[in-house]
Amino acid sequence: MVEHIHISGVIHMIKISDLRMREIVNVQDGRRLGLIKDIDLDLENGRISAIVLAGSSRMLGFFGRDEEIVVPWEKIVKIGVDVILVEVPNAGERFSARR
């Protein structure tokens, strides 16, 4: 799937697989949040509505479950060559629960 992304008034096409390879960094605290685990799509409008990141597990070991961080598309500040900058308040406390 190819997503059309508007950057500075110019439309760029980026493959979803390329987005998934970029590190996500929170501009509020400089913390690396990881890679994109999944993408929420707005099928009605044909757009990405959010990116889903794997959070850290609460317990280590086999029974630990990863929590997800859901970042709405509007919270993406900049998509760079290697990094995607997002503005996520309290990312350590989880920004949003996935629906």
C-alpha cells in the first residue's frame, strides 16, 4: 500500500513498509518510542488514522504482555528519511489505548 503524504504543501508517496522501518521519536522528551507495529486505516476516507507502536511489557518473561501506544496521524510532526517525529504527551504513561 502506498500512502500520499503532504509535506510543506507537496504530496509525497511513501510505502507503508518504508514507514514501518523508521524509528519513532517523541519531540516532547526526545525518547525513542520504537518502530511502527501496526497502522489504523480510515477505510471510508482512504487515509491512515493512526500509527500503533509496541510499548514495553509490564512483566518480563513469557507472561509479559506488550501494551500499545496509538499515535493519531495528526500528532506526527515530521517524517524524515530515518525517523518519524511525533508529539506525544506522557508517552511513558501510554498516550492512548487502541480501540
